[in-house]
Amino acid sequence: MGKLIKALAEKQAVEGAPVEGVGTVDPKNLEFYQALYDFVPQDPMVEMGLKKGDIVAVLQKLEGGWWRGRKRDGTMGFVPGNYLDIIPRKEEMMVGQHDKGKGAEMGKDV
């Protein structure tokens, strides 16, 4: 599996996708996810292990469903994207609550 992930990452790097160490990453633009399941890497040099509940900042999403992420402890690697669930940003949650309030004031369900 590690060879497949490496090949996908190299393909996207050639096509102009962001590559680790190139440019800076703005934390305001990162998406954060929570691990839904444990994941044991087959190739720890490429893949990153997960425990259910781990928080991961996703740095890159590959076409094959593998995402490159970084955990709070600094560990980086690829994980299956379907093992992660997005954590909504506070701004997004506030906008959703604000819209619900507008609908209630106007007598409409939003």
C-alpha cells in the first residue's frame, strides 16, 4: 500500500499539488478532522497510525482517498480519508446558528 500512496503523491506533486516543505501553511486554511476508527499503518514510514478520537490537520488530499495529515504530536503521514470526520470551525457553527435564528424570527424554518 505504501508504494501506491507514494506514487499518488508523486503524481500530484508533478501536476502542481502542494508538496511538503514547499511554501507555508496557513493554519486558518487548514481543515481539522477527528479519527473515527483506529488505523494501524502497514508502512509506518509513509502511513500514520491513528487512534479513535485523534485530531488530525489535513495537509493534502490524494485522488485515491488517502490524505496526508499531521497530528498534534507532530507525527505526519498518510491515512485513509474515510477514517476521518471533519470538525466544523467555530465560524461555520456560528453562521449556522445565526441563520437558524433569522428563520425563527421570520417565522420560517431555515
